[in-house]
Amino acid sequence: MTLSPGQRKMVLATFLFTLMGMLVKHLRPIPAHEVVFFRAWVSLVACGWMLRRVGRSPWGSHRGLLLTRGAAGTGALLLYFYTLQRMPLATAVTVQYLSPLFTVALSGLWLREPASRRQWGWFLLCFAGVALMKGFDPRVGLGVLGLGLTASVLAGVAYNLVRRLAGLEDPLVVIFYFPLVTLPLVGPYTLTHWVWPRGMQWVWLVAVGLLTQAAQVQMTRAYHLEPASRVSHLTYLGSVFALGLGYLVFGENLPLGALAGMALVLLGLVQATRAGKSPDRS
């Protein structure tokens, strides 16, 4: 299977996000909102420097869409971290991986870039694979589960706004508005509930920000190059990357259910990508 340029960028973005998640595991004593705060600062400085280097204004021309994208992304990130702290990791991640389905559904309604019926079938197989790998805890309260679903919907909104801004704004400008909105929203609470990082935690925090910045650049460029239905489902590879890196780095075992789920994800990814290249005849 040959991946298009946009799909290759999405795969790289997904891998970088997975590496970032591994580093976050080293920052458990630091509150989630503080990690988000540091991520935003690193991204703001990096984007500002990159925009200045290429001689482009950071403010853009479609500020309403840019601010909405920043707000949706901030809400999705905060709610996702909130659910990570209040439900089992397996459940929180599984719920978060609904975001590609919401992305494709919204892109069909809003951007008129619908997925084919065959693609939808393979997308659902991908999610079934993720659910099999991660598991699902039915004891989670409906309120927290609802917040997790809201995070996935907001992520879908943010990704569609990225696609909507393709050709209208530079990808760096789109990324710049994410920390520009995040910092005023989370800054006051973070500064009044501050926990001082110690030793290598400073290094991990900066590394999380840099990896996030690099991943955001690749993801944004992927959505600028391809319709959402052709790239969003590739984020399911994050589960495969996490399982592989967990085994290599942390010595985590791969149960048979996880291996079976990985096989379903890879099968769904390959077939959905192929289905996106041909007309829907179903």
C-alpha cells in the first residue's frame, strides 16, 4: 500500500503524539492542566519564531475560524486530560479514539467531503480493534463518559476547522492560534494551583511541548493536503505505536486480545485507505 503525502504526514504526526504520551507518563506528579500550560508556551514560542523566520504575520485573516479552532482544540485537550484522571486509562483512550469517526461525520456534513459507505465499515472495524486492544470499563459514570465523548466531538470540530482553513491560512498560523487561546483559558487556574517541577521534569515538559509542536505541524499539513476521510483514520495507528513502544521501552506484555485488536486496526487502516482512492460502488 502506497501512502499519499498527506497520509505520510498524518502517520508521522501520530507517532510523534505517541512519543509525547510516553513522556507524559514521566510527569504524573505534575497536574494535567499544568502540562497543557507548558505545552502551550512551547508551542507559542516555537510558532512565533518559525513565523518570524519566514516573514509571515501570525494573526491571519480569518480570525473567527482561527479562534474557534483554538477554542475547540483547547476544550478537547482539557476534557481529555480530565477524563484520563477520572477513568481508567484504557477507557479514556478508547473514548478518545472515537474522534476520527466524528471528524469524518462532520466533514461530510460541513465540508461536503463524505466518506464512502465502504470506508465507514472499515472505520468501525478500526474502532472495534481499538476497543479490543484497550478494553472498556462499564463501571465508568455516565457524566465522565459524556465528557470524554464531548472531548472527541470537539477534536472532530477542531480537525474540520483545520481542513476548512486549508488554502486560507498558513499551517503555522493555524497552529499559533491554539496556544494563543489555550494560555488565557488555562493560565489563571494553573498559576493559582502551581506545582513546581523538579529535576528532569523540566526537560520532560519542554520535550512534550516540542514533540507536540512537531506533531501539530505534520497533522495540520496533512489536513491541508487531504480530505479528512483520507487521513483522520490513520490516528488509529497510535494504538499500535503505543503497544509496540510499551513493549520495547517498558517491557509491557502484549496479550492475545491486544494482538488481535492490532490486526483489526491494521486491516481496517489498509482497507479504508484503499477505499478512499476509489469510487464507492456499494
